[in-house]
Amino acid sequence: MSEWIDFERWPDRKSMERPGIVFEVTNGDQTLLTDCVVPLPLPSDWVVHLVRFRAVPQPRPRHSAQIPEPVDR
């Protein structure tokens, strides 16, 4: 992981873009992983503005459990 960077430098993130790297952005209370997107879409429940970001390895996909068979009732 890289060091946290002030969100004012978000336009510089293009130079950090690499395969397998995503960006972790935070508003101090909540955190979001995102690709290199402009404008950055934020969840509607985020009321505090973004504070900082950093480049992190993209998490490996998680496989869900199999869907159980239907139960006859």
C-alpha cells in the first residue's frame, strides 16, 4: 500500500494507475475502493467530503457459497 495522499491531489492519481491497483478513498469515517474514475461517484449516505486516498492492491474476488436447493413445502 502507498501512503495516504490529500484528496486535493486526486487529479494526480492517473500517474499511479497500474493493473491490479485500485484506490482507497476515505472521508475519515467511511472508506471506499474505486477504480480511477472521474467524477468519483460517492454513496448517497456520505455527508462528509473526501479527505485522502491511496493506491492499494485490488482485492481478490470472493466466491460465494453455492445456492441451496429449494425446500419442498
